[in-house]
Amino acid sequence: MIAFLRYFFRGVVFLILEWLFVSKLEPGPGWAPVLYPMFFFALPIQFSNSAKMLLGFAFGLLLDLGLGTGGLHAASTTAMTFIQPFILRYFLSVDERESNLKPGPKSLGWLRFLWMAFWLLLVHQFFYQLYSLFSLGAPVLFLMRWIGNTFLSLVLIGLIQALFYKKKK
């Protein structure tokens, strides 16, 4: 019960941060870094995949309601949480997948964590940009926003992780 409340509180904090601060960051037209996928990166490995997808949809829908983005976050977060187990399979050993590991810099190390976060953000931003442009008619604009927002989000998540990172003893 305590773990559930801890994750619920973290989710609320991420929603508030995204609503009040991160959504206001606009380095350029169409550039929209995101911080909230970090919440899904930190969920334990043994957390049910269908529950992650349902949580991703609900989280994205709440974010969309607050930002008025009409389902962009719900769809892209659901897609990211759907693909997350397949990506984690490449970054975790069998023993790590069978344990109740929480992916983060402490458990994976910085390189593996950032590499995992990069691929998950790439999926998230692909769907976000695809739905926001609603066409592949402007492939250069799509690619610029997709790759640019992925790297901006990765830098933002890396900075936040570095602020709250505690070394192993």
C-alpha cells in the first residue's frame, strides 16, 4: 500500500511539473520537451504490462485535459508503455528482469539508463510528432521535431536524474 501511495504521489508531482513548468518550455515552434516519461521509466519491472499501458493512457489523458492537446499525450504514452517491455528485454539480463528492479541510474548505471531512456523517448516522440503533424507530408519537419524533441527530453530527464541521484554505498 505504501509503495502504491509513493508511486501515486510521484505521478501527481510529474503531472503538476508538466502542467506548470515543462509545457511552458518552448525552445522553438513545435519543440516540446517532456519530463513525465521518466515516471514510467521508474516503475518496477514486475509491474504488469497491461497495467502500465492503462496507467500510461490515464496519465496521458489527464495531461491532455490539463494542456488541451486532444489525446496526443495519451496516444504517445500508451504506445511507449506498450513497447517498453520489448526495449527493456535488450537492456536487462534475465536475472534483472525476474527481480523487482526499478530502472534508473542507480540500478542500471548512467549509460544503460540514458540509452534505454533514449529509445523509449524516441518511440514517444515519434507518435507525438506523428499525431501532432497528422501527416508525413513534411518529412524534414517531422524528423527535425522528432529527433530534436527526443534529445531535449533526454537532456531534461538526465538533468533531473542527476539532481536526485544518490550514489550506491
